[in-house]
Amino acid sequence: MNLNRRNVLTIIAAALVGTTLLAAGCSNGSAANGNGQFSGKISVAGSTALGPLVKQAADEFGAKYPKVSVDVSGGGSFVGLSQVAAGAVDIGASDVAYTDEYKDKGLVDHVVAIAPFAIIVNPGVNVDGLTKAQLVDIFTGKVTNWKDVGGQNQAIAIIGRSPASGSRATIKATVLGDKDFDPKGAVLNSNGDVRKGVATTPGAIGYVDLAFVDSSIKTVKVDGVACTADNVISGQYKIYANEHLYTKGEPKDAVKAFLDMVMSADFQDRNVAKLGFIPVSKMPK
Amino acid sequence: MSALNTGRTAVPTQTGVGAAVRTRLRGRRRDTGAIWRGLFFASAIFLVISIAAILVMVGRQAAALFTQVRPLAFLFGRVWAPEHGLYGALPFLVGSLAATGLALLIGVPLGLAGAIYLAKLATPRAQRVMRPAIELLAGIPSVVYGWVGLTALVPFIRRHSGHVTGFGLLAAGVVLAVMVLPTFISLAEDALRAVPQDIEHGSLALGTTRWQTIAHVLIPAAWPGIAAAGILSMARAIGETMAVQMVLGNSPVIPAGLIVPASTLTSEIVLEMGSTPQGSPANNALFAMGLLLLLISLGLIIAVRATRKEATAGVRQAH
Amino acid sequence: MSAKRIDQIARWTVTAAAGLILLVLGYILGSVLINGLPVLSWHFLTSRSSNLEPGGGISMQIFNTIYIVTLSMLIAVPIGLGAGVYLAEYARPGRLTSLIRLATESLASVPSIVFGLFGMIVFANAAGLGFSRLGGAATLAILNLPLIVRVSEEAIRAVPADLRHASLALGATKEQTIFSAVLPAAVGRLATGVTLAAGRALGESAVLIATAGMSSPRYLTFDPLASGETLAVHLWAVNAENSLSDAARIANGTAAFLILAMLAVSLGIGWFARRLDRRLAGQG
């Protein structure tokens, strides 16, 4: 009977609203019991680029500690920083080091991987390498045609990331220095979009995490050095950034176990390289 | 629940016992009635609370911006460069208005034609195909629209325009035009159908062709409804996010043309919200852009109300 | 040019425009389905997604999507219906009513990204739900409320007055009339509205990324406080930030499945609504 069902629905809804309010009182921290087993919840938020790595860690951690669930959410590097600084999540994932706004919040940095950035061009561009000075000229909009940097007569299309993104911050820090990006360049929202944009736009140049390099685009050498893990480790290729997991204060219990697992040689060797990152242990101190 | 059922069985009886029972049941009936009325009212008030909470949340951050940046410098500033302390939102405002305008320019004629077809020309069988098709168009996730736009539309525009990338307001306008079609068509069709049949029959009886009737009688009579459909489509277009930012190119500058990278309020919000520190002027400026969007939408809604009033006034005059 | 000729040309143009709309839809559906249908194997639909190795599936995303969309409807439909009933049956013209209407319409025009932020601050942080299915569903519910309110109000208003009078004449109270006469008669139209809302919930990603989260529990669980990545969020995440060698394949498959689900929901509820209408018409 319709009447019944509708009333039941209303009751369920009321119950749900009630649950929402009740849950406000509950906290979702994690706790340890005597024998080193943890239970509860670990929440991670922030960088989408770090998402796959954190999700993998969550799966492996869950296999080890079945009573702990690890929730991963995106939103961006600074969502991660803000959320962890406010104590709303246990771990904030970020592509960039925290800024002045967060320096008094007691955040503890855990660098979990190194992310090399490749300079990529459309496969039709017949330039194999650029000097750092040429890159600066291109990204600041001083040079607008490939013929001025040794290529064919074709307009250069810059496809980058938004000013606040970790990727763009890395290029700015390692290539441009105190100069500014040409604001007229196109901006896309993610590694995947930039790769797609560069692949489909003749004369395009952009930058993505090394993991996103595939046959649809061409990587160029910078100052004669190719973007490879080995060249980053040896110190010859300079365009890379640290990937961070932040905690508020020193991590404890399950969160500590989680971070320990991510930093362990086993996890780093098996997983980090697969994502195109470089294990932290490989980098010279 | 049970009270409602008992209530229904409480048919008037003539015996004294029956009357007593009846009075008792009436009392209970009135109680449950009051509870339901309260619940209905609470549901309605919940909507007011929701929008108020959103406005407070967005407004608080925006207000924080205006302690650091003058409102006029925000609204009419032509340069967005947070790293240099410049928080001009004009490029995004211009982009939003231009993309929306373009979407209406393309979408409204097409949608009006679709609505006329559905309301007046289509056979029942064609309607059975067309209507679910339009519903489906409304149901396609915006990420899919954006992806098709990025992989098919942007390269198409680039090839045929000779521009460097193909990103820009034109691509955004076309994608948005397709995305507002369902809203516009269904509302415009309702408006066309709401025109009293006798007006139409009267015109046809005068020996006009079908099209003359549509163009000179039907559309003018339905005009306030069509205008409302247009305004609601506008609200839909100006708030769309995920699809637009994939085809727009997102340069924070006032665009010099339709096929150069440009930005809108929504694209800028989605692009930078997650990557600016909470409480920083740049982050607050994004909330201020959200407030601006809300205010624009509010203005559009008030415009719709005005056209509706006009419509009712028109109908009243006609009678 | 004769009026008759103009008539012909105009009709032809309008029909062509309608054809163009179908063509656009066909193109979008075609490009999604052609790339995606071959991916939809049993294995793809029943295995978990993978973070590092190619060959992952979308089983948890399917489950999460059904869970979150259903939960959001369970929250939104009673409240939306209640508000619709209030507006259609009780509200008198006046300041309060026009405030409620204004609120409904403004809520409808809030950009989804703002809902996402709102949901994160209110449900994930303030209410302490974290990134959870419940938080995501609650945010989606608020997003969908205006649509459901509008559809409910229109559906209730469309119910013939005779029905109401008949019920009231039989001695039923106003509330009994609403529940046993008005709402059952409005069910067909209500179903259409709920379909539209479910469709919107199905395809929404901006709202859920920071409310329901981007991971799934390791086991099949109905825990509303677990995080739950939906199909649309997965599609966005795979496109945007996944370097798997088969990311494009997974994105195509996910998009195709999402479109098929949308089709199924709209056809299914359409069929249900027609059947119901017919049954009620038969009764009447």
C-alpha cells in the first residue's frame, strides 16, 4: 500500500537526518589495543596526483590491519593542507610544501616520493631538446614560434596548469625563477588533460608528471638531459618536486604505522616507481 | 500511521458510543494532521535554511576578502595575479557572461525549433523518440560533455579556424548550448502547449498557414514562458563547471577573441579552490566569485519572476 | 515567396533542427559507446579497480553509485515532497511563501562546485562524517531538492480538484486526502522528477570529490560512514590523474556503463510511470 511505503520512507529520512546530527558527536580517530593491532579509521585528503599511491597504500594497509579502514579523498593539495591543519583529517597529501599560512599549525612533513616533471610537446614538433633559457623564453611568451628555437615554422601553443597548482609551482621554481608565465597560455586542470591537450594540438608544449609520458606525446631534453629517474637521482635533471604527506604533530598509532609502511623499502620499491615517482631512499641526501 | 487508518474507518454513526469514539478519533486525527502539517512546513523551511547556510558560508569568506581588497578593485580589476597581490575578477566575469551569451545565441534558436517541433509538428512516434532523447541529453554527466568537447570539438575548431589551440569561448559556448537544450526545450514546450487551443484554432480558421499561426500567434502568446525558459537556461549555463573548464583553456585574461583561451567564474573556482591556502586572499577571492555567481543567479530568478508576472497579467487581460 | 512556400521551408527548418539535436545526442552517445562497449566485460564489471596494475574493474564504484544515489533519494524525496505538498496545498500568498520559493529557486542555481565546498565544510567537517557515503548523499540530496520540490508541487497541482473534493466530501481530513487521493494520483509525474534527480546524482562529480571521497572500502559493506567513490568520480579521476597504461580504456568503459545506467534508469522509471498511470486511469 502506497501509504505505508511513503510513511516508511519519511521515517527512514528522519532517521538519516538524526544519524547525521548524532554522528557530529562521534570522533573517528584510531586506537591501538594491546597486541599491536589497530582499529578505527585513517582519513587522507588532498592532492589528486598522489591519489593512486595513497589508495594503493590504503589497500595494502587494510590487508595488514583488517580493523582499520583508510578513507582517501581528493580536492587538491591545499584542501589536504587545510584539512589536516584543522584536524579534520589525519593525513594531508600535497604536491607542494606548506606555505606561511600553515607554519604555526604544527604540521609534520613526510616526503614519500619524488615526482620528476617532463617537458612534453606535440609529436609533430621537430625539436628534441631545449635549453633552460629557451624554455624560459617560451613559457614567458617571448618566443612564440618553433622556428626561433630550432624547429619548423609553427606557432607555439602553451598548455599548462593553473598558477596555484603544484606542477606549475615546480616549473616556476626550477625553470622560470623570478619571471612570470605568459598569462595567455591555455590552462588545463590535470596531468591527463594536459597530455590530451598537447597530444591533439599541433605546436603545443606542456609539462606533466613523468608517469604520464606515453606515445601520444614527445618528451624533450632540457639542456641535453632526458627526463628519466636515473638523471634525477644523479642530479642532472633538475625539474622535480617532492610529494608530501603531512600530519598534525608527530603521527601516532595507526597513522604512524601507515606512514611507516608507505616509507618502508618494500612498499617504496614495489609501488612508487610504478607510478612514475622516484622512491625517496634513492635520492642522495 | 495506524491513526490515519483508524481515522478512515471513523464513519459517522448514530449511536452514542459511536459519537464518543468519533470525538476521540477526531482529536487524534487532528493531532496527526497537525504533525503532518508541521513536517511539510519544516521541509519547506529546510530549503530556506540550506540556502541561508550556503550564503553565510560563501559570504563570510567573501567578506574576509573585502577587508583586504577593495570591492571595486575586485569587481573591475582587469588583472588576476594573486602572486602580485592583484585580485581582479573582471576577466572571469566577462568570460562567464560571454560564454553564457554565446550558449544562448546558439542554444535558444535550436531549442526553440526543437520545442516547436515537439509541441506542434512531431508525430506521436517522433515524440516518443525525441522526448527520451532530450531527457538523456540532460542525464549525460558533464565530465562526458567536457571530454567529447576536448577530444572532438576543440580540435575541430582549431582545424577550421587556423587558431593555435581551438580552446576558448566558442568551444565553451557550443558545449553549453548543447547542455542547456534539455532545460530550454522542456520549458519552452510547456509554454507553447499552455497557449489556449482556441487562439490557435481561431488563427487557423482565418486561413493562415500552420507556420504563420506558429510564428505570429503561438510564439508571441507563449513569449513570457519562452523568455523564462531562456533565463533559466542562462542560470544553468552560467553555473556549469566541469565541462566548461575542459574546453575553455582557462587563461585568466580578458579574451581578445572567441578562439583564444579564456576563463569563467566557475572554471576559475574549480581550478584554484583546491590549490590555494584556506583563508588566503586568493582563496577568499574564489569564494567572492562564488558569491558573485549566486547574486547573478538571484538577479536572473527575479527576472524570471517579472516575466511570469507579465505572463499572468497578459493572460488576465486576454480573458 | 508564397505563404505556402514559406510554410514548407519553415517546417523543414524546424524539423531539421530537431534532427540536428538528435544527431548531436547520437554523436555523443555513439562516441562514448563505440569506445566503451568493448571494454564492458564480466570481469570489468565484477572486479575491483586497480591503482597500479592494468586490468582493474569498477565493481565497487557500481556499488557505491547505487548506494549513494539511493541514499540521497531517500533523504531528498521525503523532504522535497514535503516541501512540494506544503507549497501546493498549504502555502498562502505572502512574504513567507515567496521567501520559500525564492530559496528553492536560488538553491537550484547554486553551482555544483559551491555545493561541494558546502558539503565538505558542513557534513565532512562540522558534522564529523568525514569523507563518507552519507556525507556525499546528503550533499547530493540538497543539490537535488529544488528539482524535486518543483516537480512535486507541479505534480500535486496537476491533480484534478474533483478528486480532492470527493475525498473531502467523504469526510477525510486534508492530510488523509493528500496521502490517499492526491499523492497516488500524482505518482506518475513524481516518478519523472525523481528520474531526473537520480540522473543528475548519477552523473555528478564535482560535488562528491570532497564529500564522499575517492576511495572504496576493502570489503562490501553497507557502512554509511565509509567513503565511496562513484562511477562519475572514478571517470573524472581516471581521466585526470591516473597514469595506468589502460587508464583510457577504463575511462571509456566507465563512461559507457554510466550512459547505459542512465538509459536504464530513464527507460525503467518511464515504463513504471506509464504502467502506474494506466492502472490509475483504469481504476478511475
